[in-house]
Amino acid sequence: MKRRLKKLTNNNNNMICDVETGVCGVAGSGEMELIDLTAPKKTIELYYVTDPICSHCWAIEPQFNRFLEQYGNYFNVHTVMGGLLEKWGDGFADVQNGIAGPSDVAGHWREVGDMTRMPIDGSLWYENPVTSSFTPSRVFKVVQKHNEKLASVFLRRAREAVFAFNQNISNAEVLIELVNDLGLDGSAIVNEAEQPAGQKLLNEDFQLAASLGARGFPTIIMVNEENKGVKIVGGRPFEYYVAGLKQVLGEDPKSKQQPALADYLAKEKLLFSKEIEVMYDLEQAAIKDYVEKELSTNDYEAKEVLGETYFVKN
């Protein structure tokens, strides 16, 4: 009878090799396993029709960004400017929503901010109103022409500026500073945006939005290879977008793990409490302890605006 070799195991030392399984380290569940290392093929085109001063677009940032983080490997994202406000005057009014002039927007914005807890000041509408959303939209399009990734960052920074920090993003000086902070030449970009070519780029987005049947903001449209899809209009919970993706795919999508908070903050630079709550399924009361557990005190600074806490990457 052959002498049976003693099985060597040590849970704390991967240098110990098992002479029976022939494995150094942790063995798998069996001798042979089928694995799939291929990422899902991006077969879905996602069109996000929006506007820099769309309050409900700002309000869905927590839900939509989580959707992008966990399911973005399924689709290609196209951000499309829709043209919310060309200019005041000439009979412009949104009577249905009680908006006949700039001052009427302030109360609407504050209501959206209070309801969703994505902070919105809105007082600029009384004394220093945005004259046109076409202006920052054209800057977005020019930045996008130069660098698609930075265009998304610009849109986020513009929204932070106008909603939370009450800056007029139709003002050239504000736009130049925002673009400079991206590492681009703000004066050159803003000047390019004001040329006829800048409006031409924006008109192309308007035509695309019209062809998609987008009449309100936010509108998110997901289309599959068979040119069939779903259209989601207005602010919706995170699960709503996942359900839409499932419908377009024809199967349950597999989610990626949420990013570590340190990585998420490093990427975004600034996160409001509501964004962290939605990303990690937390209650507002749990945010302080969660942030202290996940981040080094040297990594961030906690601040407050309009009664809401936000965190800035150091």
C-alpha cells in the first residue's frame, strides 16, 4: 500500500502548497471551472438630453451617476444639449409652470432643491439672472469637440456653480474660469463658442434631440442594435434606469460594484451628501460615520451649503 501524503493546509500562508490538489495558495471549487472574462459588448446607445440650467437634471445626478458607475459598461453615452432658454423677452414664458420672467424661476428652483436635497440657491434670478442657457451649452459643445471626457466635467462644474454656489454661468468671466480649471484655455474656448461655428455645433444637438423625440429635460433614451429602446423623461429613482436597461437588453444586466468612496471622491472632486447616500444605500444620518470610516481626514474637507453637507477632495 502506498503511503498517503499528508495534506498540507495553512489558511494564513499562500506559500504552503497542497500536494493532493497541486495548488499553491487557495484552491478553486473543483479541478476545472468555466470562467468568462469578457466585458459586456457595448450594444446600447444612451442619449442624455439635458441643459446646463435644468434643475431636475441637477436633481438626478445622484441616481444617474450611480447608474453610470454600475452599468456604464453596457452602453455608450451621448450627452445632448436641448436648449432650455435662448433668451428672455420676445414673449418668452412658461405659463404652465408659472414662469413669465427670471424672478419666477427662483421659487421653482428652491422647491426642486428642497424636495431632492441636491442644493439649489436660486437667488441669482432676482438680481443677476442667467440670460441664456445657450451660452454655456455652446461652451460645452466646443469643449466636447476638443475632449469628450472634459466636456462632462465642465457640465458638472457649471451645474455646481449655478445651482449650489449661485454663479451666473451665462457670464463669460465665470465660464472662462470654469474652463481654465479643466486645464484648457478658457478665453480661447469661450471665444470659439461665440463664433458661428459654436452655434452650428449646438444646432446639431438640437436636431438630434428633435429626432429622438425629446421635448423635456431630462430625457434619457436607450436604444439597442435593433434600433428599439426606451425613453425615460423626468427625474426617476435609480431602479427605474436599471429596469429600462433590462428592457432594452432583453435580459438582467449585471451590475459592477460601487466604487470605493475614496476613488469616487478622487474622480468627482466634490460630492454632496445626497450623492453618497444614493451611491452606497445610506441614510442621511449615517453619512458622517461612513465618510470618517472610508476616508482619511487628510483626504477631504467637509463643508456646508444651504443646509446640506458636501465633501471636497484635498
